[in-house]
Amino acid sequence: MRQLFCIILGLCMCANLTFAQNKSLSLDPQKAEWFKDAKFGMFIHWGLYSMLEGSYKNRTLPDSTLENGNTWYAEWIQMRLEVPSNEYKTLAKTFNPVNFDADAWISEAKNAGMRYFVITSKHHDGFALWDTKVSDFKVTNTPFKRDILAELVAACKKYGIKYGFYYSHWQDWEYPGGGMPNWMPMVPDDQFEKYWQEKSLPQVKELLVNFDPDLLWFDTWDWPTHITDKRRDELIALVRENSSKCLINGRISYLNPGDNIDFLEMHDNQYPDKMLDKPWQTPATMVHSWGWHAKDYAWKPSSEMLGYLVNNVSKGGNYLLNIGPKPDGTFPKAATRRLREMGAWMIPNQESIYGTKPVKVETSVGVYLAQKSENSKHYLYISLTNATDKVHLPFDVSTIKNCAVLESNMPISFSKENDGVTFNIPQSLFKDCSVQVLKAEVSKEL
């Protein structure tokens, strides 16, 4: 009998432990509602790598003469252009972005219509943009001395912007045992575990406790050798235990994010062609590089980026648009101009973006749909990225009460055609803006 009692007691303890573990990992879908409604955010890649501007000792990315140099990603310059670690670390001795103004950055995000902000708190180089107590490789040990994250968090609170931090939990090229790119010798797992326990987990806890972020943006892709399911769950549990609101993205373990993340993260500049089961977003660049690259001139026009935004919104996703600030702490002029152009478009068209839901019908190329219900009324938004004279949708014409251009309220005629409804689009509509939005009042949710 005593043996049976011990067995039962042991099983109960295991069950309680499993319940506690599952509880620490569990997510609350309601806390992601703000994220699903926000749609548009600003991403920042900034650090010591910005000082090199994509070039090192007469080599400039991309450099196909080096085995791994054929990329535009300037934030990877230490590894891609084979900068010796001791040389790279000396950049901290001269890091002094005297023109950095957190208020100016967040004001630009606000005016562009962005509702949340994410910055690289620590990228793969291991350099921290806050006054971490875990490592001496940090911004407050540079001539600049100021805590960049603290200033940005204060500005976000001032402007009512949600905020989060990118944190490279897997790769760290400064700390012994930190993960390395796949062309480098693989770090033994016991050494990685030392890094994991001594730097990665403690710094994540610091970010949570010190700044209370709305989300954490972790980063792996298709060769995360050390982020096992056990470590993934350990990190998720750490976040859940220290924050009741912080969202976790799917790149915490790109190949196997599990069921306890809050939103999926697409690959760089990846735009799904269908709706997904979880909230999701695309991290996207204005040029090729994420970090500042002085010779990357491939600036996307604002019209193209607005097209990506309405595409993602039509599929229930978000658009996290990146800027790589310059070494002095200012935004590139080309980035600022595009932000302001997008902000000008958002002023009259924002109701077609925020708080909308997708419409589950197929449309032709360049036609994107979203819907919203307010005060017992239902609205359909039709975003057009290509000039056209007609738009045909598979809805009963009787469900359409009226339709107009959202910006100007110019009426749009429509009629029954081929078991659907056809909207007649004036060609003059596309003279001033390449992305136009129609608003139709409908009789029910579609």
C-alpha cells in the first residue's frame, strides 16, 4: 500500500509540474489584439556596425571575392567582411552619435502612421544599446554614455506608441560560446549553454524588468543549431514569468516555433499569398540592407511600400518597416522623405488599415480587401495599387449600399455583373496617388 501511495504521489507531482510548466508557457490571445489592430510598425537596426557604413578596409558589401561576403546586409559586416573581433570591438571607443534624438525618431514614426516601434537592443555582434549589468560591451561604456533604450521607451510613452526590442538570443559574436554563423566552426553545446545562462537569459530578463516591453523580437532562421525545443520553452517561460503583456514572435525558433508564441514572423521581405492561422507580420526593408549602408541606393518608392502594407492588411498581417539610422544618430534623408509620404497617405486612408479584418475572397492582382464594423454598420475597403477602370468582386450587388473614394468621398458607381458586382473606376483617380482606397457601406460582414 505504501508503495502504491508513493507511486500515486509521484504521478500527482509530475502532473502538477507539467501543469505549472504549461501554464508558464501558455499564451493569452487577447493580449495580441492591439498588435492585430496596429498593422504598421517601425523597425530600427542600429549599432556599432552602422559606423562602418557597409565598408571595411577598401572592401564593400556585397563582396563576391570573399566566400561569405555576397550580401548587402551591413549589420553583418563583422562576419561577412571578416573584421577581426578585437578591431570590431574598438568601434565602441568612438561610438558617439551626438545627433541622436529619441523624440525625433518616435515623432517620425507617429506621423508616418506607425503604431509600434522595435529596435535592435542587441544584434549578433553582442553590443547592447542599454546599460546592461550583464556585459561591459554596451553603449554606456562608449563616449556617448547614454542609455538609448531608456530614452526611446520614454519617447514611445510620450507619443502613445507600443514598443519592443529585437534581441539576438542565439548568435553573439562577442561572448565566448555565443552562436556563430553556419560557415564558422560549430560552438560546442556546453559552451553555448554557458552563454545561454550567463548572458542571453539574464539580458532578456533585464529588458523585461527594466523596460516592460510590449513585444520581444527574437531572431533565428533555418539553421539554429543550438535553439532546441527545451531552450525555446525555457525562454518563453522566462518571458511569461516576468511580463503579463509581452508578445513573443515566431523567430524564437524559426523552424519550430511551437504553439506558445503570440505571432508569426515572416522571413525578411516575405509577403504571404494567403491568410495565416496566427497573427503575423513581415519585417521589411526600404533598401537592401537593414543596418545603414552608405552605398545601398536601392530605395523603394513609398508607393511600393504602401502596396506591401495594404497587401498584408488584406491577409490579416502587419508591416514592420525598417530604417537603418546613420552613425550620427539621424535617419537618412531618403528614409525620412518616404516616411512622410506614407504618413501623408495614411491621414485620409487610415481607417482602411487600423482595426480591420480580412475578407475571405480571391481578388485580381492589385486589388486588396479589408473590412470593419462600427456602430452596427459594416464597411468594405477596396485598395487599388494598379490603375484600372473596373473592379469585379464576387458579392451580391444587394449587399452594397453605397461606395465612394475614401480620401475625397467622390461617388463610385457599381452594378450587377456576372454573378457579382462591378465597380466603375475613373481613370483620373490614379493621377495623384498610386494607391487608392474605395469605401463601400455593406449590409453585413463579408
